[in-house]
Amino acid sequence: MERILTTGERGAGSLLLVEGPSGIGKSHLLTALADEARDRGFRIPPAHVVTVPALLRIWLAQEDRKTPVLVAVDDLHKLDEELPSGLPPLVAEFTSAPVVWALARRTGRGGSEVERVFALPPSEPSLPNTRVSLGPLSENTTQALIAALLGAPASPRLAALAATASGNARLLIELLQGLREENSLAVVDGMAEVTSTDLPERVRRAVRLLLAEVSPRCRLFIQLAALSGREFDLCAVAEAFEQPAGMLLPLVEEATDVGVISGVGDRLVFTQPLFWQTVLDSLPEPMRAGLRCEPARPLGRAKDLSWPASLGETDLLIANLVSHGLTNSQIATRINRSPHTVSYHLRKMFGTLGIRSRSELAGTVRQRLRESP
């Protein structure tokens, strides 16, 4: 960012192209860039001017061409085709002017005109350019962000909760700001500690906004998948849809495209446990209690679902919390253990019970309760 703005200050133009999945931080990067540019005396065109190439050209031509300018456009793939089609000639026309172009899109999104914009560096070799591919925040960056926003390093419990955002900058920032707004944080022994297990409303709102970006059918797919657990089998969701699994592939692609799910081996998984938990909590209680997908089992194998003597009370407690949709971090907080300890007990239960997913474990717990005298 420093180099991009310095180039403009020296009277030369430059180009910043940013790509990344949804929620990884494109908007925050452009906002920070714009704030820094204003502090340095850059001129920034009004939003209504940026979106209309003809107006932008007039604004750039009429204003003082010696003062550096920042033209920042977020989510280029969502805008009317007129803008991406008009950007290449505009960039070419003002190559010699101190105009810094910062353009962002979701990875792989947009039609041929957007692709043409993101192919600008080879066609404009005289224009200094930087291409940035954003990914999830690293653990160190996450910890630094927590300390910067809260004024104190995270406690182990807060760090475990923050880890459920899996490096998604959008969810992480909403989580931290929401906890602060709802007075669910305290500084204990110099560390920021979370004092509530409830998810902040800001997180719920962020998830609702993300779900609003996908089609209604994909939104239903995500909700039904959430009922099957953070890791799920496509066939189980297809059964709830009453369609062959192959018919759901477009929905899988759409959910993957917005960074909601990804493939792990022969199964699918929600990329952020925090997102999965929020979706699950947003569903009506009857839906969570009665329509959770469970693998079909032969009636004659009811004994296989009984609780083995080799599994102790801690295993049973964790299994019960899993059946209520809690994440590993939330379970760790409830039982005062580390997330690694919870993972160990889950692996042990999976092996002992001969199951492969959290949804199967939840089904085992409910079957045990039904069989209890």
C-alpha cells in the first residue's frame, strides 16, 4: 500500500488489482487505502462519478492533474458492465497522470469485460502495477488484529473463539466489534477475555448479508447442509432436497464461490465454524430439532447405537453438546478444556462408534436418549 501511494505522489500512475474470496478483506484493504490517501492529500472522486466512465473521464480531465488521485472500485464484478468496459481506455488515457487505480473483485468473478480489466498489466507495460491475491488471515495476523482492536492480547478462550472465523477478516472484525458493543469482553490479567458464550448480533447480521448474496435455492442448500454438521455428505443434503446429488452441484459451486464451503476428501465442510454455527442458530428450533439429516441405519442394528463402556462421562458430555450444534471452541469453553482436548475425544468417539461425522454422533446421542429407560 505504501509503494502504491508513493508512486502517485511522485507524479506517476499505478494500478492495484485485488482478488480474494468473500469476506477475506478486500473492502477493508480498499477502505484503509482510501483513508491513507486522504491523509496524504490525494483527491478521491465521488462514488457517483466513479461508477459512470463518462463522468469519471470529465472529472479526471478537469481537475488539477498535478495532484495525485485515487480511484478505488470494490466488487467490480457486481457493477454494471458499463464500468468495467470503460476502465481500460480510461486507464490508458491517464497513464501519464498521477492516478492510482485500485480495483477489486471476488476471485474468478465477472464476465469478459471484468477479465479484460484484470488483464491490464500485460497490455499496459508502461503502467506500474501490483496484483494482490488475498487469502485467510494468518494466526499471527489474527492475534495482531485482536490486540489492535481491543487494546490487549487475546486470552486463550478468546483466541479459540476468534479461530472459528478461520481467518475470515469480515467475520472476525464483526465478532470482535460485536463482543465489545455488547459488553461481552473484559481485560483480565492484561488479556482480553470473552465473558459470554452468545454470538453477537453483528455476526448474525454479517451472515444474513452474506446469505443474501446467493440465490434463494443456494441459501436453502446452505441451511440444510448446516443441519448435517460442519462437515457433511452431499448425499445427505440431496436426500433432504429430494433430488439426486448431481443436481445440487451448481449450488455447491455457488456456495464454494462465496467462500462458504469447500471440499475435504469425499466430503464437504463449512470453511468457517463461526459461519456454520451462526447459520445453525438462525434456523427455527423445530427445524434444528426435527429435521437434522441423519444417515439411514438398518432397524436391526439398534444395539450398535448404544453407548460403549469404553467411552466415559466426558465423551458423553461432549457428544451431547455436539448434538446441540456447538462448535469445538464453544464446547471447550463449556467444559473448561482446550479445543485440542475436545478434538481428541471426538476422534476417539468416531473410531469407537464407527461413525464419520458430527451429524452421525448427534444421531447416536438422540438414539441413546430414546432407548434410555
